[in-house]
Amino acid sequence: MAPTRLDEAAGLTVADVMHSRFATMPASAAVGEVRAWFASSVSHRMALLADAGGRFAGSLLPDDVVGVEDGAAATAFVRLAVAPGEPAARAEELALSTGSRRVPVVDGDGRLVGIVAVTTDLQGFCGT
């Protein structure tokens, strides 16, 4: 399926353009674990940390772990998230405000339910 183009997203919600399959790391992850996770795939551009109940604990970008000892606790930088019912344009705005071009999607109970990613060429939502 071709990505949904940003200029065709009017009227769509975050739920319409998000990935519902995504990986999380435990909120208690060590920096070395996060660094290894980033190194395992070029598509890993934002680490989503969640507690045992799947609630969003924060996110990390690759630059957040530069110069930090491997054994140190990964201190998540809680960045903005969007809700599934918000306009897709809001997710686009937030995703483009980070170098990762990603934004977590969190439901009303604080659980991670997806991630929105903007394509490298900044023309569409990845995988939609």
C-alpha cells in the first residue's frame, strides 16, 4: 500500500495514519540496551519506553544516549504524544518537530497504541 500523502490527509485522524504494530522497550531499560536497539535497524529512530501495563513512559532519540554510560538507566525524555482521534495534521506537525519524524500515539489511559512516522522525503505518512 502506498503511503498516505501529507497533502491528502485532510479529514483523517491519527488512527488513520498510525502504525499499530510497533516495538517498545521497558521503562527500566539501560542505555546500552537502547543503544543496541537503535543499532539493530535503520528504521529504529525513536525508542518508545513503556511500563509493564503498556503505558507510555517516554521516548528517546539516538542522540539522547550519546556519551551516556551503557549501564546507566535510560532516562526517557517525555516528548509530546498524540491521541488516536486527533487530526492527522497534528501528528504531522509533531513528527516533523523532531529529527526522528516520529510521534507516539497514546490512548486516554496512557497506553501506547501506535506511532506516526513521516517519510524521509517529507511527503507522506510511512506505512499507511
